Amino acid sequence: MHPTLTTAVKAARRAGQIITRASQDVDLLKVSSKRQNDFVTEVDRAAEDAIIGILREAYPDHAILAEESGASGESEYRWIIDPLDGTTNFIHGMPHYAVSIALEHRGQMQSAVVFDPVRNEMFTASRGRGAFLNDRRIRVSRRAKLSEALVGTGFPYRVFDHVDAYLGMLKDMMEKTSGLRRPGAAALDLAYVACGRFDAFFEIGLSPWDIAGGALLVTEAGGLVGNLTGETGYMESGNMVASTPRIFPVLLATIEPHLTDALRA
Ligand code: IPD
Ligand code: CA
Ligand code: CA
């Protein structure tokens, strides 16, 4: 395993311990609201501090972009961290959330970890070396037809500018796929595309820390990722699709009729 990945795995496990301990007493959690429907708990912050402590000790010169504490440092190397993806699930005692840690070098993702502490599932990937679930190689599913696909998505929950466009896409997907799910943790949605549980995923308005790790998992597992027109730029726009290679063009064609100018960017 590449040394940066070993460090990321260690950090994800440490964060996982903090999250799991706190999950036993969610009623005691102090929850605050960053914006409407955007919650943070002391667990998000404690998990993030633990991750940053471990990464800084190993790589003091690397830059960091973390959801709760923001950007720090300047370097060609940048760690992108979501200490707890699926906070709303966590607060409600829904056992579906994850830690996501990715390392980018000059804008290209190099290493990725998405860790589900509930199921003890560690998804990892290194550029050019494939994607793994608990050390077993994973690949995207072989499904080629949208009609047979199980599709993950996230609903708009904070910014509602694109709700109508999104509902149009959702309606078409309802009719054209074999099922839709909104599990509530985008990093895990992408990890599930990587290991073939989902055949496709789409969401509008994500943040870089939701996407960074999962995107490398999908591409290293043989899948494709893109913005809503299939191009790069999803890290900036936060609008993203991911799927098996054969479903990708059909997925984009289903989304296309609903795109506004803003969503095309
Ligand atoms: C959220 C989850 C959710 C997605 C949201 C994200 P958070 O992350 O990934 O599935 O729909 O867009 O913000 O706030 O729980 O880290
Ligand atoms: Ca997130
Ligand atoms: Ca989060």
C-alpha cells in the first residue's frame, strides 16, 4: 500500500472510533446548524481534528481542505477531508455514514479512503493501482442497461434553486431504471458504485469533500465520473454523475433534457 494511503487508513479508523463511540448515545449530542438543514455536531469536529492530527504528523508540509475547519497550508499536495459524511443520518441514529479522506496532487486525485465504521467497510484506491474493499479488489458492475440499473442519488436539501430540474430527472429515472435510493451519504453512494452495489449515481450541489475520495474509487474500479454533461469540473460545480462505462451515455441522455444553463456549466 502506498504510504499516503496507509496514513489515510489510519486516520479514517481513528475517526471511525470517535464516531462509533458517540453513536451509542446520539441523544447526548450537541447539534448546531451551520445553515438551514446543514448540521454539525461535536463529533464531526472531533473526528476532523483527529484526522488532521494524524495527517499533519506524517505530512507536515501538505495543504488541507476540511469540511469543518476549511483550507490551510500551501502545497502541490492537498488532503480533502469529510470527517463524517451523512451527519443527518448520524444525528437520527440511522446507521449509514462514513469518513472520507482523499489526497490530491496538482489537482489530480492520488489516494482515497472511504470508511464505513458501522459495517467496518474500508474502501481504498490509489491512482493506477485499482480500488479495494477491505483489501479485496472491487470493480463496477457489469450492467449495461439503465432499465436494469439501481441508481443512487441525493435530494437537494439546502439550496432549492434546481429542484424543478432535479425532479424532472428523478421522474425520468423512476420510469427508466430498476430502482432509486437516497441513502444520505454521498461518499458511500460513490463507494457503492465502485463495488457494484449501485450501477449509477447522480446528485446536484455537492461539495469537494463529499466527492473527492469517491470519485477516485469509481474510476479505479473501472467506472466513469463527470459533471451533468459528462465532462470534468464536477469538483468545482458539485454536480456529478458516476456509473459503469456502458450506462454512462444513457444516464447523461436521461439527464440532458432537464438541464438549465446553470446546470450545464
Ligand atoms: C451530505 C451527504 C448527503 C448529500 C449532501 C451532503 P454531510 O454530507 O453526503 O448524502 O446529499 O449533499 O452534503 O453534510 O452529511 O457531510
Ligand atoms: Ca458530506
Ligand atoms: Ca460532513
